[in-house]
Amino acid sequence: MALIEYSNKNNGKYPRTNFDPNSSVLVEYTGVDATDPFGPGGPQVNDVSAPMWLLLRVTGMSPRFLVCPVSDADPYDPATAGLISYKSNFPSRQNLTYSLQCPYPTMNAVKEQWAWDTSSISSDAALAADMNPGTPALLTVSPKSTVQQLRPANSQIHSGFGQNVLYGDYHVAFMQTPFCGSVRDNGTSADYDNIYTSQTSPPTLGGQPQDVFDSVLLPLATAGFQPPPNSHVSNLKSRSSSVATAVVGVLIVGAIVMMLISVKGRNSVAQRPRT
């Protein structure tokens, strides 16, 4: 899996571009044409989509692996694979259908030892998943909501039936609720973290991780340019949701296996993320 290869090459660190810990403003899809993701003209600070492009630059993975085949998006092709290193971000949501853990935490989370690396992320924390829907329903549902009530709060890649989630121990599971992250003990009961919301009080959309239990997968599907519907998507979605889910799950697990094989025996480290 790309995250494994990246961390192996960068001393256990996961991808992150420029971070301003004093800013709570998050952006996406900036600095697309920059050749250096950390230099002038590159992605703005706290850009939540740029870390996924950094994965491509470091691992050589094709952008098509970050577009689900049953989505309304199209793989971004900057002419040839060799030109991936001459870009620093995705142009828009039209070319990306997955969300990654926001790597820009609050200062409170940092004080609680939140860190974006292999040694700090718990096995039950969500690292990535089908794209965060960004819908208002995420703020009204609860762990006790019905399947029907949860549909608008799930990723819409699979028509609201659920999402493929990659966890801290690198296993993938198809979850039918966004309440599928780390266990939260609120003093009277224990519930699972909502992987698509920031655990402020009340929860918010598009925010930062608030503590060590807070997975906030970004970007939101509602952020930026919205792609037009694709005819092949309606044909795919007309099939049963279980078939679509199985296909995507196999693709994700296959990618993990291939990347594990490719990094076996590698031991390289770097002080600065390789680009």
C-alpha cells in the first residue's frame, strides 16, 4: 500500500505538506502546477488533498488508483507518469474519490501526543476511506441511527450504503456507518468515532483532529469543483451495491498486497519527505 511505502522511505512518517499549527484554516486543491510541493507556489499551508499527491510522487503510483471505478470522477493524467513529479496536487474533486486522515491537528491534539506516523496511529484509527460526503446529515446522525438514516451520512461513492475504510493496522473493511473509528469513552458509554467529522462540541464538518481518537478524513466531496455525471457511472450503480462494494474492496486490498511486496526488504529513511 502506498502509505506503507511512503513511511518506509520517510522514517515512519506519513505524507504531509506545509503545516501551520497556528492556523485552523484548511484548504484543498491548491498549488497544482508547482514542481516543489514544499516550495514557493506550492500547495498552501494545511492543504488536505496535497498529501495524497505527495504519495504519488514518492511511490510512483498512478493517479488512477485514487479514483474509484464506480464513482463520477476521472483519473487525472498530467500527460505521462513521468510528469507526476512536476505537479503537486489534484486539480479538483473530479480527479479524486478518497479521503485521507487530516494531517493538520489542533494544538490540543498535539499536546495529547497526536502524531502522523506509524508509531502513533492506533490500529483502530481510520487512515483513509471512500470520500467524505460532507453532508449535513453527518451532524445529525448518531451511532444508534437506522441504516436508512445513515445513508446520507455515508460516502456517496457506493450510494450511501457504506465505505471501504483503511485502518491503522492496514486492514480494510467495508463499514455501513461513519461511526467506525477509534472507541470514544464519554464517561457514561463508549461509542466509535465518526471518521468524517471533527469532534468539536458540537461536531463540525471539514475541521481538524481534536484529540488522539479523532479521525477526520478529508477532503469533503462538497469542496471545490463538482464533476459532471458520467454515463458509465449510472450503469455501474444500477447493479447491486454488494457487487460494486466487492469490486472496490478487492482493488484496495490488491493494492495493499502489491505495495507490501514492493517494499519488502526496503529500509531507506529520509529527514525530509522525498518528492
